[in-house]
Amino acid sequence: MEHGPSTAAALAERLGLTPAGIRRHLDVLVSRGHLEAREQRTYKARGRGRPAKVFALTDAGRSGFYAAYDDLAVQVLDFLAAQGGDEAIAQFAASRVADMEARYADALADAPEGTSPAQMLADALTTDGFVASVQPSVAGEQLCQHHCPVAHVAERFPQLCEAETEAFARLVGGHVQRLATIAHGDGVCTTHIPTGLRPGHIPNPPRRPDPEAAGSDQTTDIERSS
């Protein structure tokens, strides 16, 4: 990172190791995708012999260093909220999941007959890196997402989780309930999906609940179904 693309000989001299020892380390880092080997750029006439090979960091290698992507995302959304209020954040969150919803709808349409909607979603989410699984539950199944790439941002802006939950409801064809989220400190993002749903068919799309209208009724769908 500090010195830029370097040859094995230059690294050996800088670190006080033998070129052979350095190359063993380099081979491991290349195999892991942290480094790439390429010909050394030269701006003068090249002499005889093979050009020197230099080793440079890849994007995967750079990811091990400090990055402020989450901080930047929060700052951008804070600015958007200041300009357009909560509705602007909700619109952004809905647009963010639109592509995911379209792709997952195709995946659900091609899923083998008899596969549960929860399992269809879990397979699609796992492909996208969410490490999802399905667990049996009372009157349905629980869709568990063991990884969330935007957890730190969603902690500040829960609209991201709400938009994702609403997309799940439209995809599986019925109302679903988010029971836990990594963004709120839970170990897993968990969504209850009732049995008997038809993917792609939802007669009454869910709306964001109104806390004032809800009053003191805090009974969950799970409690009512049980």
C-alpha cells in the first residue's frame, strides 16, 4: 500500500528476507486474491531478458485496510433526509430493493414445484451473500439472514429494513413479519413467513404501520396465530 507495486527482490530487501522466502508469501497472497502479478511498467528502453514482475494489491487486498464506506453512506442519507425528510429516505430504500425484487421474482418463478416461498427467498439471498437459511416456526417458517452488508447504515435508517420486508411480502404473496434484525443488535435478521402463501400474488400489499393509529395494541401476528 505504501510503496506501490513491488518486485519480489525489492520486497526481500525491504523486509530483510530472502527472495525465495518472499515468493512463498507472495504465492499465498496471490492464491487468496489479495495480490496480482503483472509486468513492471517502464518508461525507458527495456534491456535484455524477461521484464521484472511486480506484485500489486487487488481490491480484495485493499479491503483489509480502513474504509469509511458506512460513514459516507450515513452522511449521504443524513443529507438526503435533511433535504427531503423521511419520505425521501423511504423512496430511496424502495428504489434500492427494486432491482433485488425483480431478480428474486424471476428466481421464484423458476423454483422447483413444491419449494416453500421461504426456501426460495433463502436460496436467492444466499446467492447475494446474505447467508440465509430457513427454520420451522408456528404456522409457518422463519427466514434467517445471518449476514447484512448494510447493518451499520440500517441501524441509523430502519427504512432500509422496512423496504426489504415489504419486498419479501410482495414476493411470497402475503403479509410477513420481521421479528429481529442485525441492525438492531440481534444476531440474525429473522422474518416470519406464514404457510399457504402464493409467490407473486398479494391482494393487499402491506403498508408501513402508523404508531398513533396502533395505540396500545402490541399483539404480534405470531401471537395471534398461536
